[in-house]
Amino acid sequence: MGTKEKIHEDVEVLDQEVHKYEIVLHNDDVNTFDFVIESLISVCEHTLEQAEQCALLVHYKGKCAVKTGEYDYLKPRCSKLLSLGLSAEIV
């Protein structure tokens, strides 16, 4: 293994360690697209475009990872999404 490959492997491992959790938002039949989009913008700090794309993915695929990071960073955000009536979990 060359130096370049070793550095790339180290970066991949470091990236996996730092971002080992994600908030997954699940589809429901209750909340409107607009409400989901507004929630993602306010809670997950998404841009309008990011929030719209996530809302569409949730609708058509059933779920979407909406935020990635360390558990302690994600926990209050996931709790806020749940308190808003959205279906979310940290995985």
C-alpha cells in the first residue's frame, strides 16, 4: 500500500468515527410537505433546497437521513423533531 492509499484510508476511518450517527426521518400520513420542510430548516439548519429534497425522499422512499454527526449533537435535534410530531430516530 502506497502513502497516498494509506492517507486516504486514514481519512475514511476518521470520517466514519466522527460521523457515526445520523437522524433518519420517516414518512407519515399526518404532516404536510411545508411543515416538514419548515421543521428541517429550523431544527436541522437545512437550506430550503436541502429540506425540499429530504421531504421528497422521505415521501417517495419512506425515510431519509437528514443530519449526520456525533450522538450528543444529534440527540436534542432528534428530540425537537419528535416534539414537533415528526417520526425520527438516531441510527
